Amino acid sequence: MTIQHSTESLQPEGANTTFSPKPIENVRESSTVTGKNTKTISKPQNNSIKLQNKLAKSHVTTQRPNVKTKPQNAITTKPIPEPTKKSSPSTTFDYLGNKYGTDETHVHSKCPNRIRDKLRSKEFQNMFLEKIPVLQWKKHAQESEYERLKKYSGAQGWMGVTWEIINKTLNLLNSTGNAYMFDTWQGQSPCIRCAVVGNGGILNGSGMGQEIDSHDYVFRMNGAITKGFEKDVGNRTSFYSFSTNTLMNSLYAYGHRGFKAVPRTPETRYVVLPDHDRDYLLVLGALTNTIIDKGGDKGKE
């Protein structure tokens, strides 16, 4: 496993409510990946599921709101800047199109050691889209956005996902907790400290568990095994990231090593990284506590 520390600021505009997230409760099995049974998710609260936004360049936002205003539904788009003549990297990738959504919740940051500032350095300035949104939620359920993004496949767009599914799913993600990653933050520091723990095994024997758990938030993903390794990797999971495919593959590949279910603790929230309709259908079924009625997982809870 690998660990990365990050410090970020806490003071955006927009988000205005805090929540006590409910963990995902039920796990049921699916024969699509394993030939046996693997597990899918049901019964989370709306604010415990977050969807990664299309075209996002990072997986976390970092500011605590200091003004209690309702998030606006309008999507602001700005042209992607042209690369400078002296610089070879470019933000004008074909899959981005010529416009992208913006998120300015971090612009009033008072953290003196932000990762965003480091990414604005000369080395990355023409690659890093600082204001691109991280999370999808109700704000993005607009037909104009659908028409724009349906041309792009996989993690870059909504190709292969119908407007009906996009609209139903995103409209259920309608709370502050769906729009802003750290809406429950109650700390006093101008920065949030995060530990991002991977699954490569490098922490085995490290004794870093206590230090990892001392961070404000702990991020894990996919086949995150902590039981029996707490001394090295900690036992907290604030955010668990996955896609439907990576979750099923992790349950299949690491089940014999102890990964039997997603992390479920009172503080755990789930960040879904969608790349096709299966992910949106899973979120839709989980939020409505209904059986999935379309696609390869049809008939499953």
C-alpha cells in the first residue's frame, strides 16, 4: 500500500449544511463477474454517496463553507485556455471538448500549503484545470450538459448512458453532501489533512497505522483490506472510492485475502467513479432502495 499526505483549505462558498452520513448497509451477490456471487450496494443516505464529476483532474475538494448560500443550478463554462508557445503540455485534449464546467468553492482558501497551489506551478500550469468540478450532482442534470458529454465515452463522458438514467440519478444527489466532499468538517485549522492509502503492499510492516488514522480524513479504494493490518494501514475509512467494475473485481480477486465487503463505519462515505450506465444504475438503485431494472445487473438489489 502507498500513502500520500495532502493539506488543503477549508473555506469555499456554496455548501451550507452538514450531515452525519449513514453507511451502506446491505451487500448482495452478483454472478456477472465471479460466476458465483459478488456484492452490490443498497440503502445509503443521499449524502453518503458522491459521484465523481466527468473530466475531473483530482478526487477531492477541500474547503469548508463560510457563507450559507444554496448551491446554484446554473453551470458556468469557460473556454479551455490555449497552451503557451514555450510549453509542450496542453489542456486542449480532444476528449475535453472546448468547454468545461467550473467549481469555484475553493477560491477563498486560506490554507498556506495547498496541493492546488503546487499544481499551478510552472511545470503543471498548462495541464491542471484548477476549477474543474470534482463531483457530479443535481446541478449537472441538464440536457445541454448531456448533449455535450454524450459524445465522450468512459470516464470522460456519458456515451452509452441515456438521459433518463442520468437525469433520475443526478436529481437524487441533491444535498450539500453530494456537492461538497467535506461538508461535515468541524475543525479549526485553515487546512484539511488527508491520508490517501493505496493497496500496493508497501505499508506492510511499516507501523504507520496510527499516523494514518490521525489525519482528518482517510481515503481508501477498491480492494482496501484493513482487518489484521491495522498497525500498518490504520482502520479508519472516511471515503471509499470505487466503480462497479473495480468493486466486483476486487471482491473476486481479494476475497481470499479478506476483502469481503466495502468498508462500513459511521464516518464512511462512498465516492463512485462512473464510466458506464452500470454505475449510474447501481447508484439509482441504492438511493431509492429498489431492485435494478435495467442492464446486466437487472433483478438485483
